[in-house]
Amino acid sequence: MKFVAFLFFAYGLFSIILAISQLRYFYKNKSDKKFINLKKYTKSMVSLFLITSVLSISLSLLMFFKSFPITIASGCFILILSYYTFNLGRINKKYGLSKNK
């Protein structure tokens, strides 16, 4: 159980690292005209990463300290991942980014 809580916590930290790298990319390539509106895209991506990281870290802390059942926690984590993928697709469609081939 604690191993799964550690995995959820690690995923939350990974999302925070992705948010920081997204901000770094934005400030490093401010003059890049590849995106339609890089500032709004970066803001949306960072907020998405931070929301998923806070949700997964809070879920891991619930599992670790309150002995949250693994069956309920795995369902919650699947909901967090589906929320992430749904909003990632929506953000990419909104800003006109095509999928990498």
C-alpha cells in the first residue's frame, strides 16, 4: 500500500517537474512564433500540471496517513489521469497544436 502511495506521490512530483520545464521552455523561447499564443498555452499547461500534481499528491497522502483503500485510490487515480488526458487534448486542440508524427 505504501509503495502505491509512493508511486502517486512520485507522479505528483513528476507533474511539478513538467510544469517547471514548461515554464523554462516558455522563458527560453519567448520569440518563437511556432505557437499561436505561447503565453496562454503555457499558462494552461502549467495549471493543468499543477492541478494533477496536487490531486495525486493529496491522494498519496490520504493513502499513506489515513489508510485509504487501494481499490478506491486506484479508481481516483484513473480519474485524475483521464482528467489530465482529456484536458491535454482540449488544450492542444484549442491552440492548434498537431500531434507529433
